[in-house]
Amino acid sequence: MRNFCLSLLLLLCVGCNTDTKPREGDIIFNTGTKNQSALLERATQSTITQCGIIIKKDDGFYVLHVDKSVTMIPLHSFIKQGARSEYTIMRATDKEVKIDYNKYMLAEYDFLLSLDNDRYYNSELVYLIYKNDLGIELCQPRAIKDYKIEGMESMLSERRIKLNQLVVSPADLFNSKKLRTIQTHKDRIKMKREKK
């Protein structure tokens, strides 16, 4: 009976993915601590306000993300700068990928939130790398007016951002059906994916 149970357990585990270590191309999500993160949290009704793409270098893992410009910092530093050091790492493909990050480095922050210029905000960078470089469209862009933007209209107008402009939020990426969770650390806040 014991041998039967062990055999059954092995059969059930065939094909199970036990790879929880980060790889190049994985996407890391967390909650930012800057003022704009609070606005984004309100607009998207999600605590997921920051994201980046993991890059593997000889001396360890880094995160390609947008601050004042596109930059790369060590993975542990990206995690520490998030609220309560909580994060989720997700993966879209089991194929090995190599990100050509040099062509994005030092590109300026996209204050206009436009998907068709040479500047980027954090979720736009992730979205466009996956769409243009890897051929994977993780989600559909949404009009700004589709988010909870009550009270933010004048700020958007000052920045010349139109309400029908299409954008991608970190929460949109996080809720993509094309992503699966590889690793998570979330002791105090929920980062639950929406059920669709």
C-alpha cells in the first residue's frame, strides 16, 4: 500500500513546476512608497503600483525599471525600496529569454504616459518589452477614464494627458492571465489577483 501511495504521488507530481527561482525576463511587482504610488493605488484599486523586469548578470540579479529614467538596480535593492519589502515575481514563458536592456537604459521618464514615444513609465516599459521584443502582449491597454480618477482630472489636464488616452498599469500586468506566480513575499498586505 505504501509503495502504491508513493507511486501515485510521483505520478501526480509529473509535470509540476517546482522552479521558484527568478530568471531573466521574470516580472517583479511590489507597492511603491512615493506619492504617485498612492494616486495609482487609488486609480487602479490595487496595491500593485510598481514593477520591473529581472535581468541576470554575472554578479547576480538586477531589476530593469523606471525611476527618473530607465535604470537597473540589484534585485534586493528593488525589493527593499517597496513597502514592507513585499513583492511577487511572475513569469510568462518557460522559454529562456534574454532582454536587450541596453537599448532602454537612460531613456527618460514618460510624464505624458504615452505608449508611442521613446520615454517610459514603469509598467509601460514592461508591457512594451514583452510586446515588441518577446512577442507577448500581456494585457490590453485601457483608457485613463476607465480607472477611478475622480479628483485627479485637473492634475491630468495640467500634464496634458487626455482621458481617452490608452495606458497600462502595474495592476493590469499583474492580473494578466499570461502570467503565473513564481515567488511571493506578502506578510501584511494582500496582493490577490483578480478573478476573471
